[in-house]
Amino acid sequence: SMNKDTIISFTRVNNKLSYENYTYLICTRAKTGKRKSKTFLVKITGKEREYLSSLYPTPIQDTFNLDYQGIKYTLELSQESAILRTR
């Protein structure tokens, strides 16, 4: 569960992030308006997909900001892992 001091370490394979029994997908929009970020995060449960948040680029490469249920997070991507932490 994600709360105020969460740090979650994911295993990353391409655009799929895994943590325990949870799977998240980094998706890319085909078209982006001015207000929409190019990438966003989706939670996969069986065949269901739940939109979680846009991923907003930061000045740091492969690091994104996101908001989920009113809490602000930073997602740091590396080749084979990812770290989600509150900011």
C-alpha cells in the first residue's frame, strides 16, 4: 500500500514495472495535447487496466513526477529497475 513515506522498488522489463503481485505499465500517448504528458502509468490486474497518473518529465533524465490520490511521487527509471518515492 502506498502512503506518505513510501519507497517502492520495482523490477523493470521494458515498459513493465513489477512489485510483489502488482504490475504497472508505462504507456505512451500517440498524440499529446499541451496539457497532457507523453507518458502515463497504468495498473494491470488480470485483464483490467486502471489509469493511475500522467508521468511528468523532470530536469533529471528518466525521472518523472506523478500524483496519485492526492500524494505526490517521483518515479526514477533505470535499465532493470525503478524506484517510486514520495516527494
